[in-house]
Amino acid sequence: MKQERAVRTRQALLESAATVFGRRGYAEATLNMISVGAGVSPGALHFHFENKAAVAEAVETAGARTLRATTREVYTRRTSALQALADSSQALAGLLLSDVVARAAFQLNREQAYPSSFALPGEWHEYVHRLLLEAAEEGALLPGLNHRNVATTVVAATLGFEALGRDDPQWLAPRTLAGFWRVVMPCLAAPATLRRLDTAGRGS
């Protein structure tokens, strides 16, 4: 019973911390704000976390775990590399809309006041690049594309949606991503592949 209560308290603290980091930024966030948001005493917070940096690291770790699991799930059930690319962007956007901890993990990566131990944008870049290489192996891409340049463009756009979505969730809405892929996919996919793609994302 005590262990279950401790797990619930820790999760409440993570969600409260993610909310506070999202609203105030790491530098302005305080442990008192986090404990109040979680509905627990400062002593309960210190039982789980030594200081603010430890809380932020736990938020990042939990968020990164969820983000990686989401892309891994999409990759496992992929029907083609380009379809997985569209599906993954939709899954990532949906997660950033619904999961405050995952959203805060991305934000902490950009905080100058916090020494992040993750590189989530870099991981997303490598994942996109891998899917483009697989698409090339499938014969799904138009000839002459530079995979690394295309990956950089896709990552810049999708992370731009993430940044804009912090103030306006419509930037992360399924129709926004679908519209992006309707514009971009004809520049990437061979005609036969393009006809089979669902730019709205399957399972999104």
C-alpha cells in the first residue's frame, strides 16, 4: 500500500513539475510550485527528489521513455518507410498534445538554464534519416534526393510545429500534419509509392 502511494505521489510530482516547467521555464520554477501543484508537502517532494535538477532529470527521463516507445511502436507496425514517417509525425504530435511530461521533456532540451542529459531533437533527426534510407532501399523515393538534407528539412518543420504548438495546439492537430505531408510527400515519393500513402497517418 505504501509503495503504491509512493508511486502515485512520484507521478503526481512529475506531472506537476512538467506543468510548472512548461509555464514558467526551468529557471523560474520552484520546488514549492511543484509540490503545491502535486498536492503534497515539500517533505514528500524531497523524499523523492533531492533538488530541482533531479526533478527535471526525472521529467526528461520519463518523457524520453514515452517518446521513444511511441516511435518504436510505429516503426514496429510500419507497412512502408514513408508511411511510417507520416505516422510517426502524427504520433509524436498527438503525444505532445496529450502528455505534459513528454512535452516538458522537449522543452527542457532547449533550456539554457538546465544542463540537459538528452538530445531528443537529435534522436528524432536520426530516426527520420533512417526511415528515409529505408525508403530509398524500398525504391520509394524520387531519384537524386539527398537523404540527410531531406531529413533536416523534415525535422526542422516538425520541430517547428512542436514549438508553435506550445502556444497554439492547432499547430499539432492531425489536419496540420496531414496538410504538411500533402505538400511534402510529392517532393519525396515516387509516383507509385505516393498513390499508396495516407498523409493523414494510419492509426493516428
